Amino acid sequence: MNQLTAKDLEVISHLMIGEQMACKKARIYANTLTDVDLAMQMQTLAEAHERRFGVLLTLLNGGAV
């Protein structure tokens, strides 16, 4: 794998922050919504953000995606 540049690291860092915040918000919504279907959709969305965060972390640590 190619070495990541400083700009690459900056972009990945910003993406990770965005995914982390989106995951937290979706989890909050999932826990506060009274509509069960919407709450389940928010939980699914939170899990998707969490997976993307994990992929970015793997990339940051030099792993293959």
C-alpha cells in the first residue's frame, strides 16, 4: 500500500469525525423515537456509520480495505 500523505491523513481524520458524530446522533434518535420503525431505521443507520468509521480506521492504520 502507498504511504498516506499529510493531506490524506487530514481528510481521513475529518471523515472519521463526521462518521462518529453521525453514528452518535443516529443512536440518540434510535433511543428517543417512539415510532418503532423509525427507531429501527436509525439503529441501522448508526450501524452503517459505525462500519464506515471502522473501515476508515483500518485504512488509517495501514490495513487493506
